[in-house]
Amino acid sequence: MVLCAGLGTRLRPLTERWPKPALPFLGQPLLRYHLSVLKAAGVTAVGINTHHLPDTMAEVARAECARAGLPLHVVHEPVIQGTGGGIRGLRDFLSGDDFLVFNGDILYPVDLKPVVAMHQASGALATMVLQPMPAGEMYAAVELDAAGTVRRIAGHGPGGEGLTPWHFTGVHVVSPRVFDFMSPQGAEDINRDVYVRAMAAGQTVRGVRVDGYWSDLGTPSRYLATVQDVLAGRVRLEWLGADSPLAGIVRDARGAWAHPTARAGGSVEGPAYLGRGATVEAGAAVGPGVSLEAGARVASGARLQRAAVFEDTEVSPGETLSEVLAWGAHRIAAPLGGR
């Protein structure tokens, strides 16, 4: 299951056009990267929940699942139900076997097959995929004992001595037994409500560390920082295979990845990404750290660095953009120091 019902308030106005998992990211919907990771882990069918812009989310999911050869099951939530309630809404679809849950607004290209195998061998109710707490971030901690058993989540749970705090990636492997610990209706959180309830009843929730690049794209600054990380080569993309945003695109002498249909009459300094049909007019200067989505156009005299320009957006003659997301007439500040 990919969680797709969130409102994306911190990314407005972009999320007035796209739900977060449908956001374009280096030429492809973010959801494509999730499906690539999940399919490589052995997933054979996908379910999503929708709430915000449900028709757009369902349309993108249908197209991406068809492309990946994965059957899709969609459940709409007229009233948002939280992560626990969202999973509960897909109970009929998920009850047959262990299943993966994947947050829809992250980039996390890793191998999850060993996690699935470990979960199935352990007999745990759920296995949470964890990483060390990112420096300077204030995410709620998942606390493990020395045996790798979760004892507290965001301060809730049975606790214990000598616990180690970890960061939850938004990915977990779950047994259908989890439905026995869900409320029959109403919004609830899978971590803070359902898992805590299950632990109190004697069920085991485990945590496993999976190293790899992880980013939450839920704010303008984090979105732009993730673009910068990919372009700078700080993200290992091999687990995405042919779904890597840079697959099949040759990096030129300037350090730019340019789609064959992109046109660069102006100056381009890498690292940069020029998507399908993107245009840099003569007299414009783009880069470093710039991504132009499909159909984006940078007019003569414009200057861009450390910026992401969304599809079919025109940067005006003489306009200067730095640490900004540009979509249509919107210019959204994305200070990289505020990631």
C-alpha cells in the first residue's frame, strides 16, 4: 500500500495541482520511484487511498501501475482517516498476506527484499524500517531495545531501559494480524495508536535499519534539496533501474542531463536536468543545480541557479531565480538552509 491521501499543505500551491505522490520529480511522478522499489521487493499488486485531489491521484496511479505491470486497487476516503484508518480501508485487499506500507511523499531507493524476508522469519506483527535520526531534524523517535524490538513510538509504548532512538522512514512490513488491533472506524495513526495498542497486548513490533538515501519531500526546501542531491550524485539510483530519472540520458560535457527533445541555446552549467521539450533560450543562463521539467522554458536574459522549474512553466526574460520552485506564475521560496 502506498499512502496517498495527505493534503500536502506545506507544499501549497503545488499541491493545489498535484497530490504529493503525483508530483513531478525529474521528469516522472514521485509514485514511479515508489513502485520501482516495491516491485523489486516482490510486490505483486498495489493499493492506494485517496482524499485530496482524488481523481488526479487515481489517474496518475492507474497510469504508473499499468506501466509497472502491477494491478491497482483504489479506496477513496471522503473524510481523511490517518495512516491507520487508511490501511484499514484497504483491509479486504491487504488481508491475504504480509504487505508493505510506503509513505507517498519520500524518496528512498533501497533494496527491501531482505527486510521482507526478515519480517516473515520473525513472526512479528510489523517490522518498521529505520535509519539513524537525521542531523538537525525533530522527527518523533522509534525506540528499540538491544534485541531490535520496538518499545516506544513518539513517546508511547511499554518503554524499558537502555533504549536507542531511531528515525522511521515511512516504510514498514505488516502482518494482516494488525487489523485485529484497529478501531472499527474513525481516524487513527498506525504507529502511535495501532502499534502501541498491539504492543500493550503482547504483540511484537520490530525495527530494522536499512541504510540508503532517504528524503521527505514534504516542504519546498526539502523538495529542492532532494533535486540537488540527485543531480550532485549523492543518491544511489541503482535500485530504481530503468525508472531512475537519469536512465537513458547521457550527461554532456557541461554536466547536464538533457532529454533528446530539450533545446539549450543559452548557457547551461551542470549539474542540471533538462526534461522533455524543455528550452533554454539564447542569452539565458541555467545552473548549477537547476531542473527543468517537461515543456519548461527559460527566456533570454533569465538567470537560474539552485532552482526547480515545473512543467510548462515559463521563466520571464531577465528574471533571476535562486533557491526557488517555479510553477506557472508562482515563485515559491525554497531556502536550502531551511531543509
